[in-house]
Amino acid sequence: MGRADTPLPAEVDVAVIGGGIMGLGLAYHLALLSGGKGKPPLSVAVIERSYLVSGASGRNGGGVRMQWGDAGNVRLMMDSIELCKDLAQQLGINLWFRQGGYLFLARTEAGERRLERNVQLHGEVGAPTRLLTAAEAQAIVPQLDVAEVRLATFNPEDGVVFPWAFVWGYAAKAVERGVVLRTHTSVVRVEPLAQGFALHLHTGEVVRARRVVNATGAWSGALNRQLGIDLPNRPHRHEILSSEPLKPFLDPLVVDLSSGLYFSQSTRGELVTGISLPDAPDGSDESLTLHSSLRFLTHLSATLTRLMPITAAMKVLRQWVGPYDVSPDGDAIVGPSPGHPDFIQVCGFTGHGFMMAPAVGRLLARWLALGETHPMLERWSPGRFTAGASPAART
């Protein structure tokens, strides 16, 4: 895979800044499509400022679900989960992909209505999500205290993966197919040219690229500001913890709609659980992504033990912080930047980029390499935030 001393070409067709799941997934799919439909092969370079899995892609809970509240995202995640089924074989690495399902719990009337709407929509789209009573939810996870649960939903095809393996697998196969991957290298300046951009690296090297993809997620604003691109996505601090290995007892990933708490059990037995603090500080300060807090541990412990009392004696193995890249309307920001159409955004996924990456990498690669559009790319256009832009039609 990539190294800090990997030689970079002086010119490439596509330079991807950011070696997380989104950037590497895109590079992998570009390599698969390179030279397709009679077009010349694409030269692709991925530039990562640190080591692989150092950012949000290595700091998430690994959940993948098709339980969404709109048809576009449901269809996208149906595609993403379908891709995950065969991805281990394609990438030649164990992804620990386990389809134990997602169990959503509603403890309020508003949450109950939300789940009812979702199940009706999922039936129309073809997703196998079903409504459950509190007792039926407890039958799936007997350790739950469902006294306050009004309604639940369950989709058996949702699941969990090991995030690091996804990143490593995409990286290895992308490099095998000709993508140049350079790690521990910062892009300090992006210079617009008459055709494309010049990327000035901290090493003193300069790489010219016809197109540049900003796949830096919560750190995308710094690059955008250099080009005068003003987008409203902002980083948000999110914390997760992992327990000591426990005897396997939990098949699905459980989500409490009221608190935002989620938890699942890994194949090694750890309980992986997270929650966003309601008044979490902005995550733009680098130090905020490195140190987890006692306040988080206290809040999560009280919420988790209330819902699943058997966790009261659970020992915490480690806890960590990762940034969400939050878009104000909840939709991702993907496509040509206003004023700089060859500077491509792939950011603003609001904590869901990892699960969407298999499908997004493929559809974005098909647009870049073959010119094929997609309804979600039209909906996610960065141009929707410019003055006078028409609201995107939500499907």
C-alpha cells in the first residue's frame, strides 16, 4: 500500500485529497473503470496527510443500514449493502461483515410515527423492514428493558463491518490497479490553473491535476477556503467506546431514537457504543478529535444502563473521538464546487459516510470516468447552497 516515500507523478488526471474510506473507495472504482467505453486510462493519485485509518474512517462504529426515511437513501444503502456482500472476496480481505440487523427503538409518539412512516416507505421500495411491538423487540434482544418502548423496527439485512479492513482493502486493490497512494503528506496549498489545479505539498513537491477531489470530510473547509468556496458543512465531535470482550449475546445493532444511543457487539465480543453529547463542542480543533471525555462516559453509561441494565458491570476497554462532517440539511455535499467545477466535493455525510462509501464511490467514479449521472448526485449538488439555487427535489 501507500508509503510516505511513494513517488508521485508530476501530473495526474484525478488527484484525491484524503485517504479515508470515501477517497479510497472512489479511487478503487476509478481504477476499475479506467479505460472503459473506449476512453483512455485515467491516472489517479490519492494523497493522505497521515496514516490510513487516522481520520473518521478509522474512528466509527462500522454500522451499515438501509433504514432511512426517504427513498433515495434507502435505495442507495440497499446498493451499498449488496456491494458489501461480495466486497471481501473482491478486495481479498476479511471485512468481518455481519448482517445481524438493525433494531430501532421508539420511546415517544413522534418516534413511533417516524418508524411507521419508514416501514411503509421501505415496503414500497422493497426493503425488508418490519414493525415490532416492544415485546417482539425484547424477543430479539432479551436483555433490553422495553418498559418505555412504544414501537420498534427491524431489518435483518442491516449489519456491521470492521472499518479498518475496509480502508486497507480498498487501498491495496486500488494500488494494485495502478492508483498512486502517498501517505504522511499534506497538501498545503491548492493553486487554480487555467486547466486544473497545482497541489503544493509540504515536501516541496507540486502535483498538477486536471480534477481534484476533496475527500477530507470534516477537514474539507480548510481546502475549500483557499479557493473561496463557501460551503456550510461543519465538523461535530462524536465519541465512542468499546468494552472488554463479553460472551456473545447481541446480534443486531440497536438504536434508541430518543437519545441517539447506539450499540452493537463485535465478532470479538466487545460492545461498541456511542452517543453524541447534546452540547458537544465544534470538532474543528484538531485536539478535540484525539481525547475522549469523562462527561461522555458518564452520559453514555447512564443512558445505556437504563436501556440495558446488564451493562452496569461492564468494563470499558477504550474510548475515542471522531468528527462527524455535518451538513445543515442532512444531505451529503457531492459534486462540482461553485466557481471551480473541476474541484469535486465529497463531504458532508453527517456521520454516515462510511456506510454509504461503497455505493457513493461507485456512482461518483462512473460520473467522473464515464459521465454517467445519478439522482443522488443531482440532489447532493454543492450548488444547492448558492444564492438563488432551487431546492433539490427529495425523492
